Amino acid sequence: MDVLSDVLAVLQTGRPFAGRFNRTGPWSNHHRSHPDAFGVQIVLRGGAVVTTEAGTTFKLDEGDVLVLPRGSAHTVADSPDAPPGPPCTAGDERAGVVLRSAEDPDATHVSLCLAYEMAPGRTHPMLAAIPDFVRLPADAAARPELAGAIAMLDGELRAERSGGDTLVTALLDAVLMYLLRAMLEGQARHCGFDGWAAALADRSVGAALQAVHAEPERQWSVASLGEVAGLSRSAFSRRFTELVGQPPLAYLTSWRLTLAARLLADTDAPLATVARRVGYASEFAFAAAFKRDFGQPPGRFRKRTPACEAAPEAVFRPEPARAA
């Protein structure tokens, strides 16, 4: 697994949401803070003005993408003068977290809102590096693969069709992967990815990251990872922490537990098997580490993870916009 695949795997431990929204006339919506949600807003038609809780205002043009890695509070409106609109609410609590809307030729604004709600405090260090608000301009979002995935997702969100929800989930993952790739490869400094871009390009740290991803179950130490990197223990630890933002073993632990969460959600493997597959010698040690990181025992996490739980708190799911 490569690092971007690992980042997506972190997001996939959360609950997904995808919706398509038409707006006509003056409109405004307030999005409450939801720090454990990773959200994306894609402007398909028209424009919008975003106002942060700190009072900063910036414009979104047609084709722009807004990335909100920590679900920061903000207001989206058709103009800076729009009266306050309704807050976003959880809406209906159902497992099918897909909201569709048919094409409306009269709509002055059309957008896709995507989100993953993760466990409290759960993120990948690459996501933690992203500023609270990142505007990816239309030309950066126009990469053929990203634009194609967005167009297909938009098509699936326009109408209910056989197999639609499965396709929406797959396309949501594809859009996020292409988006992260565009951010890393073309907008690294703007998106807070300059350290990660350097880490992946660095022969020593890059080799250690690939080793951790390839064999997370191996009993790694700073010294053994330093050998993979071709550096002394202290030099490797210092360089890894500088570029990645976490010490090597902290990163290893975080990634192991993320993999464990995926195994708990996607398989019926016994806890002892899950523990071994992510590098823990005992089920007890694994359970203690998992509870420390996720705030709940692995057995409870497994029961709550399937699509029987409420939809994510819709920081990115507006009520119908209130006309000004």
C-alpha cells in the first residue's frame, strides 16, 4: 500500500456521505463545526462566497473545490450580503447516506457535498497537515481523472438507479483519491503537503514509509527502520519526524490501528487474528491500544461500524436554503 491509499483507508474507517444540491435565488447555509469530519464541496454551477468563523471571506468559482479536513464552521452563500440562512442539521438518521437531486435547469448554484465522519481524534498525519480551508482552483480540479470521477459521481447523484448507492460509495472514494493526488502533486505547498511531498520523495524516509505500509505486522523498531532508510537510529528518527510530523513508532502505531479498524469493519476475523495481523503479540495489548486510540474497545467498535448506525452529522448536508 502507498501513502495516499493509506490516507483513504483512514477516511474509510469513518461513515460516508454524498449529496447533490440545487439552489435558486438568494441563499445561505451555515455549517456548524464538526472536527471529526473530513469534507469536500465541489461547485458544479454558479459560484459562492465562504465566510469562516473568524470572519475571513473568500470566493468559490464554478469548478472550484473546497476541502475542509476538520469540518470547520463556516457559512456558504450566494453573496457576502446574504442574510443568515438555516444551519445544517443531521436530517434523517438513516444508513443510506446518499442524497440525490434531479437536474434543475433553473438552479443558479449546483454543488456536490462529500464527507467522511471519523472516530473522534482519528486522522492521518497527512490530513492533519492540511489547513482548515483549502480552495483548489478549477484549473487544478480539471485534471482529466478527477474531472471524470466528479462527472460520474454527479450522474449517479441525479437519479435513483440500480446499484446506485454502491457506485456512489466507490466514486466517492475515487474522487477523494484523485483530489488528494492533485493536492499532493500540484498544490503541495498551498495544501500543507510540502513536508509530505518531501517525505515521499526522500530516499531514506520514503523507503521506511514503504516498509511500514508493506509489512505493518513486522516487529519494527527505530533501529530496524533506520537500517531500511540507510541512516543511523538518531538521524533517521530526526529526519522522519521532521518530514512526516510524527516520530516513527507513533506513526507505525497509528497506521496499525487504522488497519485494525478496517479489519474490524470489513471482516469477521476474531480479535486475536486482527491483533496478529497488525503486529500485536496479544489480544489484550491490542485491545488496550485500540481503546486508547479510538475511545472504545474493538468489540464495541465492530458492532457500531456496519451501516446500521446513524448517518454522519451533516456539517455538509444543508437543509433547503432559505431565500433572502
